[in-house]
Amino acid sequence: MAVQNTVFLVHWRMPKLGMEPIRRRSLVEATISAIHARGSADVTMREIAARAGVSLGLAHHYFENKNDLMMTAMRFIMSEYSKQVRVAITMAATPRERISAIIRASLAHDQFSPEVVSAWLVFYAHAQGSPDARRLLSVYTRRLHSNLCHDLRPLVGGRASEVAATIGALIDGLYVREGLGTVRLPELDGYRLLDGYVELQIEAARRS
Amino acid sequence: MAVQNTVFLVHWRMPKLGMEPIRRRSLVEATISAIHARGSADVTMREIAARAGVSLGLAHHYFENKNDLMMTAMRFIMSEYSKQVRVAITMAATPRERISAIIRASLAHDQFSPEVVSAWLVFYAHAQGSPDARRLLSVYTRRLHSNLCHDLRPLVGGRASEVAATIGALIDGLYVREGLGTVRLPELDGYRLLDGYVELQIEAARRS
Amino acid sequence: MAVQNTVFLVHWRMPKLGMEPIRRRSLVEATISAIHARGSADVTMREIAARAGVSLGLAHHYFENKNDLMMTAMRFIMSEYSKQVRVAITMAATPRERISAIIRASLAHDQFSPEVVSAWLVFYAHAQGSPDARRLLSVYTRRLHSNLCHDLRPLVGGRASEVAATIGALIDGLYVREGLGTVRLPELDGYRLLDGYVELQIEAARRS
Amino acid sequence: MAVQNTVFLVHWRMPKLGMEPIRRRSLVEATISAIHARGSADVTMREIAARAGVSLGLAHHYFENKNDLMMTAMRFIMSEYSKQVRVAITMAATPRERISAIIRASLAHDQFSPEVVSAWLVFYAHAQGSPDARRLLSVYTRRLHSNLCHDLRPLVGGRASEVAATIGALIDGLYVREGLGTVRLPELDGYRLLDGYVELQIEAARRS
DNA sequence: CATGAATGAGTTTTCATTCAT
DNA sequence: TATGAATGAAAACTCATTCAT
């Protein structure tokens, strides 16, 4: 007890300023990679912290909750995706090109990386039980839908909504199957498959 | 000695025998409904047992593992689905009709009941982390694919595999979106959407 | 409910009379072999029942308790041992021969069978925590001691008690080591070792 | 930048660091005393944690397993014993003295404390069912044997191995009987008994 | 005589979270 | 800013035991 308050001579590292964004970022990435490794949302904070190379306590310091961290990771993945879609759209000139650009961005290589595919799938499942997550996902879903509709209307007219819904469902379906890693026919890549569908619809609309 | 094996006429209270199949069935159903309620595979054995109206111990008595129970539930859902597909196929005469029948069965009302949709989605996610589950799902996936291919070949020729893959992905995608409960456009039902796609492909094949 | 009380036509096997001793015996033997298999007293009633080829319920029918069964098994092993010692003593003529006979019986082949060695050791450990078992063991211990003392007195006089205690400890020690299965020097069998010790003591007594 | 690594003079409340070895030690001791109290290896982690004055969770924090804790406790007891033997040997000059020293150390008061005796016995029994434990014990057994042989050879020649085995078995036997708490003849202490045996063998060797 | 159904208490283990430093 | 200590609640799983038939 007597020793409890003492004067020590210590080495002190100047507190590292501005660590917050760095730590948060690395924890979010650790979360995604942990989800991929375990293949489910049942990841422990300990595992995440270890992957990020920080102590368990610190993970809790920067995120209020495990859920908070999960949601942040989800938001991160979705915003990365949105960024790619925005870039792709900007570089496209016509509605037809924009449709292709959106599809390509949705299935782009870094979107389809195993880690990201795992994360999407897990988040989809997670959304079923978490209203927060569900809301987040539906934002993305709706944005995709309205983006597609906007560019489909001049191409397929009244069927725009149906075609957009089909494209959306197909993208999700391809993710699911990719995540499952089964029936991946080598001769088929998702982009050709989806774009072929769009072409078919456009031709049909033209003929009618 | 002579009396040792005789036929007697006795009063007998219905013995409480043969409970095993009953209990197993009700536990499996409880599992599915619990998954739906919680929206994820993180269901406790306690919850399942409670839903089945039995003690926690009994659930462990009839299933070796939680995983055992999970897998049994998964198998149950898949076999129910297969049954429906088989029935639908039997009643169809032409390849074209069989395709429609498979699609209709896949999206039938009792397949698309909230409980079952939840379960499928959760199992898909679960499969990522569980090799057993993955194997199980891929059996179903492959069977669907080969069923479709078989009937598509006379209709779309060399594109059968691509079209079958698309249909498969679309079904999964529709499940996912249904499960998420978002962007459910009232005017669109999955069947029309999918069958429309098939029609388009057939027409295209005819023209070429 | 209406079916609950019905008249059935059943095959009925005349109740097997006198099964009790048979069942009890086979359950006791199953207990010993289960203990040997698991290597500890942590045997489940289920395992024992299975080994005895009867239902779990029946094991509880014939033995009030798990402890009851354990104690019965212990008593069984000890009485088998005592029987052998009694036989051996009867056939010996002189005190010296009786000592040897007791030792030989204690280390006889069927005493030293792996199953029995396991059981003894487990029971020794079990006795630490169970007053009943402790009492049982000490009966055997004391009987051995007094048997030995009685025959040692004419041979080693006042050191009889010490020599008897040493013999007793040595027997137990040999069991322990046998059970552990380590340091079993092939050239040494327990009997020669023990008898050699006795001979030494007798010679020493003679000289003094 | 220049200030980044500096020596500061700060007030500091004794950080609660380095608890690990303390906790581990106290948990190990709690394990031993719990084993003694219950008289068997069937000790619950809860009981151990309570005796150590920590939460159940903490016990699992510092030890991976219950088995891990058990084995650590076993290793602790054995290393304490080895330490004593080493010390005793160092202080002895002749082979004869070393033999006596080993025996004395093996039966020393703090080796023969009720707690330690219980633990040894329980571990012996436990070793039957746990290959890890068995390996550990046999290390100790073999070391004792070779220690004794080394010093017995000049005293009893070719019979060294036999005498060493006898001493080993006798030590174990005395532990067992001590643990059982029965037939503890007041006039006999284990040391005199064992040393007497050694003396007898040496004399016999001298005469022959 | 014999069984299988059923339970409840108890055990290990995991984990998010909090806290003092 | 960062850590390790510590907890408590909850999870899966086990098992002796009871009971109706």
C-alpha cells in the first residue's frame, strides 16, 4: 500500500496524435479479414484485435460496441463499392454504357475478392437479425435499383423496373454462389452473363 | 416351458414409445422457426428446445450436437424442396413446361414462406464456415443445375449451361432479396421475372 | 386420448425369474471393465449399462445409486482377492510358506490382470473422497496386515509389524507401478522381489 | 520530434501489472488444495477459482483448459519434489548418504503433507486415463530409478536395479497408504523402514 | 422384468465488456 | 493513447436419476 503512490523514472513516448483514424481503419480491415477467415459473423473481438495488432482493450476503446464495429465494417465495404460505381459511371457516356459500367463495377475484381464476398454474404445474413444492418443494406439496394432504372428507361421503357430488379437479384445471386464456391463454370463470367441478359432485354424492347 | 411364448389378451395403456421421430421432427421444426425469429444461425439450443416444448437435455438426447441438429434441419428443408420439384416435374410434359415447373416449385409459396426463406439464407451464410453445410448445399445446387440443363438443351442448345447458371443465380438472388424484405416491387413476382428471362432466351435461340 | 386404454394382443415372454443375480453380476463386471477402459472412476452409468448389454434404466433398477454400483464392484474385487488368499493359505503348511502364499496370491496373474489393476488403483484414489470406500479398503488392509503379522512373528519376532507393513506397502507400490505401466523391468517379477525381501529379514533375525 | 523519447518524472500508481505469474501460482495451489479437499481429481474449475479468490472466468483466462491447469499443477508438485531431491543429493558425500538423502527427501515432511499426498495419489490415478499425465509421471519415475541405481551400484552391485525398483515401489506404496490414512503404525516412520531395507541389502551384498 | 422418455442440475468453456493504471 | 486484469452472463454439453409404461 505504501508503495502504491510513488515517483517513478520512466521512458515516455510522446502520445501519438491522430492515431484514431489509423486504428479505426485497421480494426475495420481486421474485422473483414477475420470474417473471411472464420466464414461467419461469429468473430470474437479478441481475434479482430489480434489481427489488427492491438490489444483487446483498444478495440473497445475505439468502438463502442462489437455491433458498432460490425456496422462500421459493413459501411466501409458498401462505401468502397459505391465509390467504384461512381467512378465507373463518370467514365461512361451513354445509358447503355452506364449500365455496363455499373455491372462491371459490381462484379469487379476487388469487389469479388474472397474477403469481400465473404463479408457481403455474412452481412446479408446478419441483416436478417439486425434492423440497423437491414436498413444499411436496403439503402445500397435501393440506390442500385434507382441507378439502373434511370439508365434503363430509355432502353427498355416500362420494363425498366423489372429489368433492374432482375439485375440486382442476379448480382446478389452471383455473390452467393461465388461465396459458396460451387458451380463456378469456368467459361462463364458474371459480367458476360449479366450483360448478355441486358442486351437481350434491349433487343426485345427494340423489336416490340 | 411350454407357456413361455404365448399370446395374451391384456389391458395396455398406450406406451409412450416411438417418440424419437416425433421429437426429432418437432426439434427440427423448432430450429427453423427459431432461426427465423432470431434472423441468424446464432440460435441457442435452449431456445430451440423451448420452442419444441421439451427440455434442453432432451434436445441433446436426440441430437448429438448442435451442429447435428443444424445439419438435420438443413437437410430437412432441402429435401422438402426437392420433393416439390420432383412432383412439379412429374406433372409437366414438355421440356419447356418442366423448366417452368422447376422455377415455380423453387419459388412456391411454401418455399417462400418467411421461415423457409430465413433458413435458406442463414444456411447459405453458415455454409461458408462449415464444410459439411457447404457440401450439402452444393449437392442441391448441382442437382438444380443439371435438371435445368437437361431440359434447356433442346430449347437453347449450347447456351443451356449459361442459362441454367443464370436461373440458379436468379433464384438465389430472389431469395436473398426476399429475405432482406427490401425492394419487393409489388408488381413483380419472381416467377414472371424468371420465366420471362427463359422465354427471352428461347426466342433468341430460335432466331439465331 | 380415446386410444389410450385399449385392449391389445401381445406376445408375452414369461418373466424371467432369478435374473437379479445374473444382472447384478454382469453389471459389476461391466463396471470394472469400463473403469479399465476409461482409466478412471469417471464412468457413466450409460457406458456401464451398454457394456453389460442392458438398458440404462435397468442398471438403476438393480442398483440404488451409481455409488452403490461402484461400491459393489469394489467389494467384488476385494472378495475375489480374499478368496484367493484364503485358498493359498490353506494349502501352505508352515508360517514361511504361508507368507509366500499370501504374497503370491496378492500378485497372482488374475489379480494383476490389467482390468483388476486399474480397478484397484481407481478404487484407492476413489477411497480418498469416499468414506465408505475408505472403510472398505482399510478392512482389506488391516486383514492383510494381521495375516502377515501372525505368520511373521515366529520368523522375525518383534519386527513382524514393520515387515508386514513393508510387505503391504510394497504390494500396493507394485500395483501402482504396474498400473502406470512404466519401469517394468523384465527381469524382475514382483514375487521374487517381495519374497527376497522377506528372506532377507528372516536371515537378519536369525543372525541377531 | 526531438522530444519524442525523453525521460520524464511522473507520479504513478503502482500498475496492476505482472499478475500473471501470481495468479497462475495461486491457481495451481488452489488446484492442489481443492484436490485434497475433495479427495479426487473431480474438482470443478469453479471450486478452484473460488479457492484462489478469483472469478471462474479468470481461471480460464490464465489456463487454456482444465486439463492444462491440472497438468500444470502436476508439474508443479513434481518439480518441487525434484528440487528437494537435488538439494538433498548435493549435501550428501558418499553414495550411501545419497541414497538416504533421496529417501529422506522423498518422504520429507512437506512432501508428505496431506495436500501433497492427496495430489500425488490422484495424479497417479489420473495418469491411467491421460497419456499426458502418464508421460509426466514416468519421467519422474525413471529419474528416481536412475538416480538410485547410480548410487546403489557401488553398494549392492548387480542387484542395484532390483533394489532401486523396490525402493521406488515402496515409496509409492507408502504414499498410497499415507493417503488412505489407514494402518499408520505410529512406531514406524517410512524413512526408517526404507533405510532399514537398504541397509539389509547392503549387508547381504557385503557378506556374499 | 425391462425399457426408453424425460428432466434438471452441474460442468467446462467462451466472450463482450468494464476498469484501473 | 494503450494495456492487461478481471468479471459475469450465457453457451454447449453431460449425466445421474426418475418415471410411466
